[in-house]
Amino acid sequence: MYHFGEAGLGGPGIAASFMLPKMPLADATSFDLSVVDGGNDMSFTTSRNINLLYIGHFKNYFDINEDNYIEYTISGVGGFNDSTANYNSYVGSFGLHYKWCPAARSKYRTIDWKTEFLYGYHEGQLKTVESFGFYSSIQSKLGARFFLGARIGYTELPYDKSEHEMDYTVCLDYWQSEFVFFRIQYQYNDRQIDNMIGSMGLMPSDHVFTIHVSWAMGPHKHEAY
């Protein structure tokens, strides 16, 4: 999502997490609050000595039954988008996560679906821009070791909503064990962008094929089998 740039919004800061009292249709509810020194030169500036971002994240988890659960999140971040500290940007999101995990067959069959919608509000000297984005992904377990996944996403530039990108992804995962993971992935990025900060001219659409291998080594506790 271009609202957060390629590297996201990481940086040094402080954070607090709170477990909230039990609510209707909730088995666990939490709220996280963070203040970080970060930015990405897309929604938020990095040109000041200190670029504070204020982030809130609300999460509500609910067990529908022993095989299904759902979770929703509401998040927001705000900070300056210019070096003079006269203009602000805000990005909010609403996310849904549903998982089907049959108690008797969870080793061989699961479905995991995630969707998130984003709204950006970018103040400027000449105009204020409201931009949008979303993604939706689904992953299905095909057996004890294989997963098939797909994703679609859309995002507008936070400072120019006429510029946008669609992305389409499919992937096949193989877990050789808990510590060794392989992925084959194809992604098509359909871009209509010629006004990207830090880029010259039109950004072309592209096809990306990725082979991903991940493994872990070192001491770990023994699992019960």
C-alpha cells in the first residue's frame, strides 16, 4: 500500500497494549497505542529532525463456534506530511479476518480469509486529497504440507488519487517442517502512475515471479508428538 511506502512506518518509539473488559460478541479485545519517530515521504514526511507518528490499533476476536472464528480491527495513524509542520495526514483502516479450522481435520483443511480497507486524508497547501485502498487475500490448506493462496489489492497515491495500482497474486506454499518453508509466487502489478515521489516519469506495469525459501536453525524446545 502506497499510503505506508515500501518500508512501512517503522522507527524508534514507545508503545503500550491494553486488554479491554469483555464486550458483547467478543472473546478477547485489545487496544494498542504507539508513538514512533518515522515516516515514508508518501503520507508522512521524513524531512524534519523528529517526525512523530501517533498510532492506534483496536482488535476484537470472537469464536463463532469450535471450527470458526472472526476478528476485526480498526486502526489509525496521524502525523505531519511537510517540513513546515503546517499540514497533516491521517490514514485509517478497517480489517476483517475469518478462519475456518475444523477441529477434527485442522491438520489437513483450513481456510483463512483477510480483507482490509484503507482511507487516507492528506492536507496540502493547494488542496486536500482523500484516497482509498484495499486488499483481500485467501489461503486454503490442501493437505498436511501444501497451501494455495491468492490476493488482490488496490491503492491510490495519498497525495494524488488519480494515480493508482492494482495487484494480483497467486502462490503455492510447501511446509517441509515447522522450520523449513518454500513458496512459489506470481504477481502482476497493473500501474497507472506517473507522479510518484522519487521516481521519474511513468511507472510501468510488471510481472514478478518469486521463489522464497525460509528455514530456522538453532536451539528450540522439543515439541510433543
